[in-house]
Amino acid sequence: MPLRKNRNRPEQGRGRRQVSQGGSPNPAFSYYTSRPSEVSRPRAVARQEQTETGKGRRLPHLPFAQLPFWFLVIIFAVCVLKVLLLSTNPKVEVVGKSTISASYLQPSSVYISAAHKLLASSLTNRTKLTVNLDGTARALEQQFPELQTVSLAVPLVGNRPIVYLQVAQPSLVLQTGHGNFALNKAGIVLAKLHALPTGVPLVVDQSTSTPHPGKQYLPGSTVSFVQTVAYQLAAAHLTISTFVLPAGAPYELDVRLEGQPYVIRCNLEEDAAVQSGAAIAIVQSLGSNIPGSYVDVRTPGRAYYK
């Protein structure tokens, strides 16, 4: 069966073209053709515009939102300042106090007042980072000669500094016409005593010099000489009554024994151990024939008695 030509197709085609050219446009066709950018625009650009649009729609930033943070910062700063501040009212702890040193140790209130005055004299002493601990300790040692060492410590949490006082122990007791005084190993007068302590060598000075607390009265070598002689004679079971510094002999030291009428004359410029050994040898060799006046060991290698 022969095919028939469709004569209506060209006419329909022409009609559609005419409508599109002369008549009113197709709504669907006009929508897509009027917005070519929406189809051809990349997706990344569209997303960026949406993001920028979303950012622009956010609520304005409020300064009150950071108030809790700054409140915590202020509290932390106050706590740090509280920990670093240092009080000028210290605590005092005495170390190494004995029965003898207690007789010339001053009340704690005296040391507290002196330390408070030193700490309050400078603004740098108001914080733990700038306090002058060594300078304050040295000043207290110079002010109170009865103290051997002074040290200051700052607490980790508290605000009151702690002052540790180590009392100096007397190496000998000096007896003069002005009273009894405790001397340390350097010959410095620690304090005036109201009673004679036991167990400490007693040195009687027959000169007219006046001791002053905090000042050196005897050389340190003299104090060491007295201690050596006292130890040597005590080891030989010879009990010493007193040591005497004669007024007219600056380098002589006389040793008086309990219950004996004689004295042992020593030379402060010679060896103390050698002279002590010579005196002990003479006393032990004489036995019951004790000297009536003196035993003289001042000359090296020689000993005399009368």
C-alpha cells in the first residue's frame, strides 16, 4: 500500500513558527529564556551567595554576651593579686633556744616590732616577688647581737612572712666590774646576764674596760684558747674554777682550779694544747706535793712551778 504524504506537517510547523513569531509568547518558553543565568550559573557561586545572604541576616553582635568571660578574668586577677601581696606583720619562730640563751633572749614582741618596721619601710616589701628577704635578715642580725642567724620565708598561700631566729649560744661568760656578759666564739658581746650560767667557762677580766652588747670585746683567738684549755683540763679530771685576765699582763691567762691554792699561767700567743699538756704533766707528776703559788707554762718547752 503506497505511502501517503502528510501534508499537514509543514502546515503545522509553519503555524507554530508563526505563532511564536507574531503571536503571544509561550509562557513556559518565556520563563526559561528570561532567566538564562539561573541555568548556566555554577552551583558554587549560588551557594556562596546563599551563604553571604545568610550571614547578612544574622542578629547584630551584643557586647553583653562576653560579660561572663571578663567577669572570670577579673576574679582570676584579684586572686593572683591576693596571693602575691605580703603583709608587714610577720610571724616569729625561735630556733635553738636553750636554758642559757633564754636568760638573755628578748620577748617575741620586740623582734616582731623590729621586723615590721623594716618591712614597712619600703614599698617593695609589700609583694612576694619584690620583698628584700636578705636585707631584712641582715638588719635584724645587726640590731640584735644575741641572734646568731636570721632568715625570712614567705608562705606559698598565706600573706604573713615568717622570721626564723636562731639564738647564739655563749662560748664563755665574761665577768667585769660592770656585770656578767655572754660572749660568742668571735668575742662579740651577746647580752648582759642577770645570773651566771653553768657549763660555760667563766673569764674574769681585771681591766677597767666596759663591754657593750653587739661590740667585740675579746679576740676570737682568746675565746678559742680558753675553750681548748677548758677541754684539756676537764679531760684530765681537773675542775676549773675561773679564768683570769690580769690587768697588767695583756697576753697572760691564769687558770684557777677548784680547791687548789695555785694558778696555772698561760701565754695567749702560744699553743693552747701544748701548754695545757705541760700543766697537766706537772700536776700529775707532783702528786700530793702540790705547788703553793703557781705553775708557769708560758715559755715553750719549759715549765716552772712554785
